[in-house]
Amino acid sequence: MDLTFLYSFLNRSNSSVVITDVHAADNPIVFVNAAFKKMSGYASADVLGRNCRFLQGEDREQPGRHALAAAVAARRDCECLLRNYRKNGDMFWNKLYVFPFEGEDGTVSHLVGFQHDVTLERTLLARVEAMARDLIQAQESERKALSRELHDELGQRLSALNLLLHRTQPLFEAGGEAALWQQAEQELRSMVGLVRDIAVSLRPPDLDYFGLEASIRQLLARRLAHGPAWVFEYAGLPARLAPMLEISIYRIVQECVTNIVRHAGARQVVVEIVGDAGSRELELIVRDDGCGFEAPAWREHAARRQRAGLFGVEERVQLMKGSFAIDSMPGRGTRIAAVLPLSLPAEP
């Protein structure tokens, strides 16, 4: 097939285009357009006859390269993100779309790649994510300070008030108002318990002193004291994780358990936090045998009912550069899973 017309057309495109010949040894570049030359800094003479891998330089360990190699071998469509390098050595993020081009006999003769420099978008996204992480950290700091104030200030004052109330008990009994005193004492005890629960909800003190495992166990014991039954497994992880990772996992479990108590009608809850053999990541699973829901439509369902809990869980996982999945069906229970790296995302 005469590719002259195609080359002429693509040379006028604003998108960077590369064409390779799958029948030639090592799948060499046979065409680059003007936009490619402008984006990469390479002239045609620099690249024609070479495999595209040179554009990654020595930076070979990239997930996108493995996906691209598999697609090239199978001669199929592919979309991937690569760290490429210009002729002057500057790195840029390349959003690459590859598709096969068939010859007159119907077999694949060439691969066509459209490249887009998304460095600015990646940089801005990294900054937004860093700001979101900073915002979460600031929020947790405020929660911690408020929790301390509730416990140390209001809690102490309520305890003092409780002592004063008990000093008045003989006076109420002598005046025949024992029932009134008991009502006041019960209300005060309830208020002390409420303040304690709010303080723990804002910032679990166990997390700072005893770590994630003890804090999750205490959370489950407190929130599920009246059912459903629960099982907790914590394995393959160090005693302490990064503070940001610990509080993120705690909040995810807290939200999932709250949803189960409010909506699931479950009889059993299982929480698993397990590290991998290479100590690179952990898997968090919260599952129940409750009423379940249509998992593919969970976002629409949550938005319609104005429930933002799972959106917050998903956002926390994404900010930690993890993956998030929901598996649920009506009447079949729910399984929420997150895979999180043990090393925190680097600042941009």
C-alpha cells in the first residue's frame, strides 16, 4: 500500500505521530510527523530505523512499557502512560495511544502511535493531590485538638459537676426528691458518655499510643457491641505504620462499619488488614453478609440518597495512590477492598 497520502495527512496533524513497521526487524520507526519533532526535539534522521524504546532512555522499569510491549507483540490497540525523554534529556509524560494499521491483505503491517505531552496536567494533578493530603492532615490535627479539648476541658468540668451533684444527694433525699436527683445523675452520666464518645470519634487516643491494630479492634468492639458478630485479622505488617497511613485506614474502616450498622442489617462483619510478602503494600477488606446493593451503580445510589461516605473512602484511597473496589449484590452482602502502598506518595 502506498502510504504517501497517509504520511502527508499526518504530517499536518497537531498531534505527535509515530509509525512503525511490524514486519521489519525490531519494529523500527518508519515515520514521524512535524509535531513529534517539535515535542521530542529529535529530527527524522535521529529516529528513523530505531525502535521507540530509546525514547524512554534508561528508565525502563515502567508499568506502561510492559503494557505497550504486550500490545505490540499481539498487534492490538493500547493506551498507556510513559516517561519519555526529549533529545536534551528533559523528561515528559507521554500519553500514548497505539492502534494497528492493516494492509490490503487484511494483516497488520504497521503500528500507529499518537503521543500527547501531559506533563502539565500530571504536575497540576500532583499539586492538587498534595493539597488534598495536606488538607486531610490539617483536618486530622484539628480533630485531635478538639478531641483533647473535649476530654481535658469539658470532660473534666463534667466530672467535677458529677462530684458536686453527688454531694447534694442527701439534701434531695431528705426533701423527698430522690427521683429528681436520680434523673439528674442519669442525665449527667449520659452527657459524660456522649462527650467521651465524641472525643474518641474525633480522634481515637489508642491510635497514637497503641497503633492501628489495637485501635481497629477497639473500634469494632465499641461500634459492634450490640451486634453484629465480628472477626478481625491483622497480619504481615509492622507494629507501626506511617501516621497518615494509619489514620487513613482507621477512617476507612470507621466509615465502612458505620454504613454496616446503619444500613446493612448484617449478622457478621469481617475486617482484614494484611501485608504482602514483599512489604510493599497492604490489603484492607471489610465485608458483611447484609442486604447488599447494586455495586456497579453505587455512585449514583449514594448521590441520589446524599450519602457521601463511600466517596470519601474512595478519595482517601486515591490520594494514597491505592486501588479501591466494591463487590455487592442485593441480598448477597458487601465486600469493600482497598490496596494501599506502605510508602506514602512523594510530594511533587
